[in-house]
Amino acid sequence: MKLNSRIVGDAGEYLVAYNLSRRGLAVALMNQGAQGVDMLVTNDGKDVVSVQVKSSQGRNQPRQWMVGKHQPSPSAHFFYVFCNIWEDESKEPEVFVVPSEEISKSVNWEANVPLFKIKDPKKEEKYLYGWEQITNLFSLSE
């Protein structure tokens, strides 16, 4: 079923929050309109990770997402999580966890619509369901 983009975005955020919560982390969703961050993640309130979620819906594997017009300030505690939510409801969503450093250096920020594209199969494998990139910052076991 084709969903409107707002619902797809919300579904992606809830999917990411669920996956991080089930790994023992506390997740706080930000208010609509918060600039550059969709959620804050912590295990004890001392350490915090910021997450920006980008979701898309389609019939195939786009492997590219719009990332906004402003280049992020790279940080070891800032991640983008890209969600492919399929029109075919029987398919489980795909989730790619990507450090902000990778986004900052690999996107053409001069483009009319800056896109992040996964071109390298090794990186795709690393990022696909790569929750450990976040959980390892908190010394939690998967």
C-alpha cells in the first residue's frame, strides 16, 4: 500500500526507536520541526547519541536518500538511519545505520537535492541493520 510521506517518515522513526529500545537504550523522539535530529538516545543520561532518520517507500531498493541541504557537523555520536519501507507489506523494512562522518564526506552538498547513495557492497553490508555502531558506544551487548 502506498503511504503519504508523513506517515512513512513517522513509521521510520518509530521503527528506529523500537530497535534501539529493544537493545536496552532509552530513546526520546524530538518535536516535529526539530532541526537536524529526530531522536536522542542514551543508556544512563551521561552519554547521548543523536539520530536523524530518513525514510522512503517503494517497490525496489533505491539505496539513495535525500539528506537535506545542510552538511552535518561530523560527530562520533551522530548517526543517520535510513529506512526502506516497502509498498509490499509482507516485506520487512530495511534499515541502514550510517555515521554522520560518512554522510558529511560522501554527499555532493552543492547538488540541488543532496543525496546519500550506498555504492560499495561492503559498506552496504556494514550499514544494513548496523545497530552495533550505536550500541557499542554505550558498551551494550547485542
